[in-house]
Amino acid sequence: MSLLRQHLIDPEICIRCNTCEETCPIDAVTHNEDNYVVDADKCNYCMDCIAPCPTGAIDNWRLVNEPFTTEQQFEWDELPEENTEALSDSDTPADDDEVRELLAQAHAGVRARAPDSAGKPLLNMFTRSAPARARVVGNYRITAADTESDIRHIVLDFGATAFPVLEGQSVGILPPGQTSTGKPHKMRLYSVASPRDGERPNHNNLSLTVKRVDGGIASNFICDLSKGDEVDVVGPFGDSFLMPEHPDANIIMICTGTGSAPFRAMTERRRRKQPDANGRLVLFFGARTPDELPYFGPLSKLPDSLIHKELVFSRLPDAGKEYVQHRMQARGNLLGELLGNSQTHIYICGLKGMEQGVEESLHVIAEKHGLDWPMLRDDMVRLGRYHVETY
């Protein structure tokens, strides 16, 4: 089943000022005596009408199987409700065993359910046999040019094809070509690095964080993409490593390298939609050096009022090797307080080798604060508050 993302105008807050119709360069906006509406057959998602609208009525979207006609919109008193119930796992089953295998590997240590307050994810909308087609609108290196670690921020635009994601989900990229035996190259999964409303708010796009791997077919294909290139995308995938949406939720994020992607999405979601939330964001992010830490510049500028950052480096000159698990124990009082809070969620993402050290540090911290870590951990997994996604 293929959905469309339709641009609509909210009749309840539209003041009928005619700004949108005057602004639209392709005459996709029209009106009758009651409503201003967008003609889906004409709209090309140029977004020229968004900024000039004085009320924000023009900035509304719905996922639909069939576009609402202008005649239907002329009769509305309010926008129709969102309808995501038409899709489920069984509606569009994945036709690739490789997806299930990749997800099983990522969640081998812990397989928790989603948090109670998480959004309802759409899954497997596009498969290897019927992928979505996205256009590259940005490819930026986010590690220093003189380092060995070539990590890219890739922005993909889906145009009129709906590809809805939630923070914590992943997508599959299909590199072109075949192996020496004539089989298609294997799919690779990448966590979405942008919040659900897009890398650019209210645009039908998303971003990925991809590290170039020596000899990696998919990673080199993606890192070499140029603006305007097209890519086959599968998914979205993932129904458990999702962000809690309750404003009182504390979110502890522990990562290395490209494992930061889902946490960038979660942080941006909180920054855009819940900047005054009571819940705390706490990030432990490890890399060899600041030059090799993805998003180091933008991350450094985020205010402490939004997120508590612990950036940990293992290869600084004239300094001993420090890893995230060491910094966690150094901040044991902060983490111990949060572990005792029933609103706290823990997310671990990155190289599989980090998993044991992080787990051991949480055990030590919990015991120092009078908490039974094995019991607490089991409870957190059962309640959808402890998540691990490593590779």
C-alpha cells in the first residue's frame, strides 16, 4: 500500500486573507465562498506558501490513500482526523529475511517493547520488491576532513511519496548493482537522524548518519552520493527503540559514533516540540577525538537547559583513555538519581563492544545508590524503559 502526503489548509484558523493563493507560483491554491484549498493534482511541494501565511493554517498535512478533492475540501469546517490505522505489520509484510536478521542482530542483547507514551509506528511500507525512491538534497561531512573517520549527514527527500518515521526507527538502503554471483547487494539499515517532521520542519525528508567503511558496498555508495542523485529506500523499520513522548520522561542516551543518529532525532524532537519539558535529556557520547565526534559543533551549541552533555574522548594527547562507561561512573550521582526515578528511560546505541562496559557501570552505580540492578533492569525492559541497539 502506497500513501501520499497531502498538503491541506486548516479551515478553522484560516482568515481567508488570500496570501497563499497570491503566493503560489503554480496556481495550486484556490477558493470558494467558504474555504481556501490546495489542489493535490497541481501541488508540487515547493513550500513557497508556508512562510507568508500569517496564521499557519497553510502548514498542514495528511497521509492519504487517495487525495481529497478540492470539492471535498470546499465543504470542510475542520480538517479530517489523522488515519494511520489502515497500516500495520500485516498490511505490508516485509519480503526480505535480511531485514529480520539485521534487526535481530541489533537487538540481540535486549528486546524491550516500546515505551507506553511512544507514537504508533508505521512499518514495512516499502520493501525490496517495491522500494520508495528518494532524492539526495544534502551530503555533508560531519567529521574533520583530516581524520580517518569519514562520517556523513545525508538528507533524502521523498517528494510526494509519504515515508513517515518516528524517532528511533531505521530505514533500509538498497545499493545498486550485484555481487559476483549475480545476487543483489545486501540491504543496510541506518537509523533516522531527524525527527518525525523532517530534517527541515514540515518537509517530506529525513536524514541519516553514515560512516564510510573500507570496502563497504552500501556505506561507500551512500557517502559518494551527490545532490540530485536518487536512492531506493525500504522500510521504515523498528517498533521498540522509540522515544517516550511524555514530557516528564527522563531520557539517558549512551552512544558512540553513528549510534548518535537516533539520539539526534530524539533531541531535536524534544527541542522543537517540548522545550520546557520537565524530563531531562542526558547524553554520554564517545569518540576518539573531538574531530571524530559526529555533530560536535552543533551539539556543543545546544543549551544545558535542553540537554546535559558528556562528550568523552579516548585519544586525546597527554590524557588517559576514557570511554563512556568511565564517564558514567564519574557522574554516578546524576545517574543514580535518575535510575531511581520511574520516569527514566535508557537507550544504548553504537558498537556492540560498548554494551558490556555500559551494563557493568550501570550495575555499579545502581548498587551504590541502594538499587538492585538486575531486578531494576528486568523491570525497565518489561516496561519499555531500557533499550539496546548495537552492531
